[in-house]
Amino acid sequence: MLKIYLFQILIFLFTNTIICGEAEYVKVELTPSPNKFSVLNFAIDFKEAGGWSDKPIHNLKGIPEEFKPINFGYIELCAKEHWKRRYKDTDNLKYISLLGPDYDIEGNPDSKIDFIIGEYADEEHIIIDSNNDEDFSNEKINEYKEVYPNHFEIEREVSFQYLMKNQIKNRTVPIKITKSDSRYRAIVGEAMIGDIKLNEKDIPLALTTSGFGTYDSRVDLYLFFDLNENGKFENWESVSGSQGSFNLFNKTYTIDFCSADGMLLILKSEQESSHPDISTILSKKPIPDFELKTFNNSTVNLDYFKGKFLLLDFWGIWCGPCIQSFPKLTKLHNLYNKGDFEILGVLKVSEKERISDYKILFDSQNVKWKQIYSDELYEFFNVSGIPRYVLLSPTGEILEPEIYNIEEVLNKYQISKN
């Protein structure tokens, strides 16, 4: 028996695959790359996941005299440090266990990046402690770039510490700071890239995290697959926690292990999946007759659009990739015959509070298609990330519950053009 296990380990080392009982383990070695995958918006909200105060939170120095601070805060980039800080003073052992038995609960890596928001030259600016030394004398006063009305961005690289195998390590990641109204977010612009052996093929894979600068299989991770091997990572899966799973090539996979630096990923698969994927489930599921609220507060339903192919665009004003897709959607909206094709923007009901910002955005981006609010549609289609595109048939059936290449899909159904 020992010889068999040793033989399997040797296979794992040289082929990155091992069979153990009814389970198969697949190892993937990854390297960092700029994150160009904008299917989802992975963002850390400063006020929710970081520190936020009108006074310095840490012992800061070197703040320029000409810079007048308004708010101080920090961004927590280590996933496990976030969980530790949030739950270590509680009795909630369930969440403490998320840290794992190999994690030093007393470890103290400096994983928080300080920032200061203030006035400079009569305008709002931000200073980020990019080298994490709590000294702002060597940092640049950053001016926001307005990408579209009331949405501003800056990009920087930041360095921080994290724990891996009870040792303090250092990482540097690119981040994008966004500001929409009074909400500030940080988006980590990194993806880990590698090839995975699936179905006897080497398939390019990309791994991203849910807003942090480290990777942890106990919280949200996102996997992107280049199944067409065309250089585009158009198929993605969200795996949330150790119980999360996804189906690929008729097998159910879970994340068995992911190193904190994201350079090693091990997937575990059981026997052939008996669970259909989301496409199979939704294609057989009728859409309820939801009442949809328009920007003018009138009510419509999906029957209103019958007789046309209908593209649902789930999006939000705070989602950069959603806005970046508008020129493409405008082109499609103008290209296809209005009697056969329509686009419908779908927003969360909570976005009603920002209707004036949306109208400014529509004018600046030349958005002419209809927009509605509907939490029910988000729930029905299980929308966890945006932008998300769904195509309905002229009779209201779900043709494509998740689209990655809109133009390719529309050509597939031979929709008439102008």
C-alpha cells in the first residue's frame, strides 16, 4: 500500500494530477500578471472593510504642510488579517476557524495601507502610503482623474506584509482607487496565471480574489478559464469558501488548497457531476412575471419586450467595467434592427437614490436603451458579479443565461441588422 501511495505522489509531482480513492487532485502553479479580467468588480469599500476616521488611526508622519487632511483610513489587503481583526474578540469560533490551524493568531504582519483624503490647491486629493512605512514625506499627492461624471480614479502600486506558513512575507500589488460620490473603493489589479490539465488538455487559467491582496481558499476566489484558447478568459466561476464548488467537463470541482501568495492552487474533483450547470437549470426555468420599475417610476414587465431578442445588462454606476462596456453596447444597439432586438439595463433597487447621477452618465455616454430596477431579476439569475449579460428569445425564453462575447452570441442567432 505504501508503494502505491509513493507512486501516486510521484505522478502528482510530475503530472500535477493524482487519483486518491474516488477523488482526483489537480495542481496548478501560477505566476502574477496584471488583472485585465473585468467580468466582475472586486472592490474593497474603505468604510466597510478598512479603517475610516477624521483622526489619524496610526502614528503617521511626513504629512505635507500644504495638504489639509479631512479623513484618515487604511485598506486591509490580507484576507486572513481581515477575518482575524473582525472576529478575534468574539466567541464566533466558526469564523475564527476560517483562519485555519496553520495560522498564527498572534502574528502581526503590517498588511494595512494608510491613506489620507484632504484638500490641496482647493481640490480634493488623496495620499497613499504606498511603501507602507507610515511616512508620507516620500509619497505623491494624487489628483483624481474623472473617468466619467462623478466617478474618479487613480492607480498606484502598494507594498504590504502577510503571513504564510507562520512567516511574514512581503507583496506588492497594483491597486485602483475609485471615488463615486462619497464612496471610496480599492480594486486590486492582479491576477495569477497558469495552465491546468483538464479533459486531457492544458487550459489557461486565471485566479483573482474578492478584493484582497492575498488568496485564501476559505473566502471568495474567482477562477477564469480560456476554454476556447483564444487568449480571452471568458468563462469564469466563483468559489466561495471551502464548501463552494463548480462544474466543468461533467465534473464537480472544489478548491482543496490555495497558497496565500496565489502561486499554488489545488483543485479536487469527485466522480462525474450529477448536477447540471447554471445554463442547464435556467434554460428550463420560466421567468416569473416580475413587475419592473422604470426611471420614471412606471411599471412594465418582460412581456412588453416579447417579439424581440432581449439582452439584459446587469450593471451599476460604481462598476468601472460596466461603464467601459457602454461604447460596445451602443454599437450593438445601433447595429441591430430595432424591431428584432432590444437592450434592457437592470439595476438594483438601491440605485434609485442616485438617479440624477445616472441621467448625467446616460447623456455623456449616449445611452439610449431602457433601464429598470429589479432585485427579483438579480435573484432569479443569481447575479453575484457585474456586468452580467443574459439573452432572451422573442418568446421570452432564456437562450443564454451568461454571455462572455455578446457580438459572437448575437451573430449565432442571426438577428437582422439595420
